[in-house]
Amino acid sequence: MKLKVLFFARLREELGTSSEVIDLPESAGTVSGLRAHLMRRGEAWQRLLAEGKNLKVAVNQDVAGAGAPLKAGDEVAFFPPVTGG
């Protein structure tokens, strides 16, 4: 299934991309599955997207948890939590 994946802030800077379209296997059809799929790309991906990292994820602009299902055409965004002062 094809998804559009967006990366914001530090993720965008360290991964060198702000967005991409990927073809995710149906078997990895959750937010957690997508993270695992992306982490297989190498060390930087593993470090930045590890499950213990404090990241927010949105699916189609709605905040989503690790078990949120994904379907073809979804837009998934990874971003650090926002802090204010």
C-alpha cells in the first residue's frame, strides 16, 4: 500500500527529507509497523524512530497511537512533541 510519510523538525533535518511516498507491505499496516519498516533503513532511522523516542504521529492530520491502522493513500506525519513557554 502506498503512503505519504512526512517528517518534521529534527527528524527532517537528520534524515535529510521532509516527505516521501513509500510502498508499505500490507503486513506492516499499523503505525508501529510503519516505524519498524522505516527503522530497517539503518542507524539514523533506528535512533530517531525507536519506540522509546518521544515522538508524535498523525494519520491524515489526526494524532494516532502505535496500533492505529493504515490504509493506502494515508498521510502519516512524524514530529517531536511541541513545547511552549
